[in-house]
Amino acid sequence: LSGISHMIATSGLHVGFIVAMLGFLLKKLKTNRYVKAALYVAVLLLYAYICGFSPSITRAVIMFGVLCFADAIGVKKDNLTTLAIAGFVILLFKPLYIFDAGFLLSFFSVLFIYLWQKPIEKFLLKIKLPKKLAAIMSVTIGVQAGLVLIMAMFYEEFSLLSVVTNLITVPVFEMGFILVAVLGLLVAVFPFLGFLMYVPDL
């Protein structure tokens, strides 16, 4: 009812966390762009396999794979084209996904971010909202407004609280994910520090 179930579902958001952590490690290793692209794709394909190639994960992995390839060969990136390629590839193998709620919600949420995020952010900045808050709100408002009809069609309801709850939960979950990743690696090396995992658990 609060519109935050996407936070605990496997989604493109989690792919973003993995990309950010992997990017940090690869930056330290100073790998060239071809090796970097190959490692990104390999790790993300493994993650997609573990998640059963769910629509949202597959979409995010294909999109990032295309962006990595474009970056490696020096081709100009285009977000809408990348999203279209991801949709084409998925529907090529799973055409009935066109009727799947997860597929439609995943693709349309990203589409509405690309189309509406910047105009909404400009409006929020005009009414003197802080830049960081305007950036977060523009994404949340754009997605929630764009998905009203799809949510109503599949679930016959839409939570007006979702905009507010997402503004609070997204930053909290981001911090939790980072803590889990960092402390998880630390505890894997030093098991006696296992008690630290209580922090992200909270």
C-alpha cells in the first residue's frame, strides 16, 4: 500500500548498486575499457542468472551491457535507444512478456525517468527546492505519475503515499545496501567481525 515493495524485489536498482561497487574496484585496479566492459557484463550476467533472468534484472543488465559496449568502441550513448534494444531482445526470446506486469512496470518506469525527470527537476529548482532533493523528487514523481495507469490496470489500486514513502526509503535502502556489501566483504575476510552485520540488519 505504501508503494515501496520494489525496494525488496530484485530490480534494476540492485543492478545499479552492483555496478557502483564493481566500478569502484575496477577504478582502483586501473583496468582498460575493454577489460572493464567484459568484467561488468560477466558479473551482471551471473547476477541475472542467479535471479532467474527476471524482466527487470534482464532489462537492466542488457541496457548496461549495451552502454559498456558503446563506451568501449567509442560510440555515442543514447538512453532511449538502449532501452529499446533491451526491450527488443527480451521480447524476441519471451514475446508473452508484453503482458507481464513486471516487464511493463520495469520498462515504463525507466522510460518515464528518461522523459520526465529533467523537466520535473527544472520545475522543482524554480520553486527553490535544494538541488539534491529536487533530483530525488523528480525521479520519484516522474515514475509514480507515469505508472498510475499500469498499476491501476494490474492491481486495481494506486497508493498516493508512494511518492512520500519513496523519498524516505530509497536513501535508507541505498545506505543499507552499501553497508551490507562493505561489511559482508569485511566479515568474509575477518569472520570474528560478524557482529557488525547487526548494523545493516537494523
